[in-house]
Amino acid sequence: MVMRAERYNAAHPDRRLAEQTLTDVGAYLADLERKPGLKDWQFSQAVDAIRRLFALARVNWLDRADWEHWRASGRGL
């Protein structure tokens, strides 16, 4: 899971985690969801890793994110 969090971080090299928004995360996950060959368990793993990453960053929007929706949206990829 660490690798997934690192990939998220690498996709946003010019912005600290604390500066990122729920919209940024949603856009990243929407792009990831469209990635060819991505398995549903890989997407769910990425969602969990990103949630944990932002929990460590203690962002104020963490509880407003619908993480279960994102995990469920990866089913059937």
C-alpha cells in the first residue's frame, strides 16, 4: 500500500499534502479508475492507501470524503 501512496504523492510534486483538497483526491482516483488493466482490488488498495496518507497529514476534510463510495466504484474494473 505504501507504493500507492507514493504514487499519489509523485503525481502532485509541487503541493504539500496539507494544501490538497478532496477535489484533488477525487480527480486522481477518477483518473486511476480509468487506467487500463487495473484490477478492482488494486483500486481499493489505492483508495485505502490514500485515505491513510491524508489521515497522517491530518487534513480537515478527511471525514467528508466518501471513501466507501470510492472503494465500491472500483468493483468490476
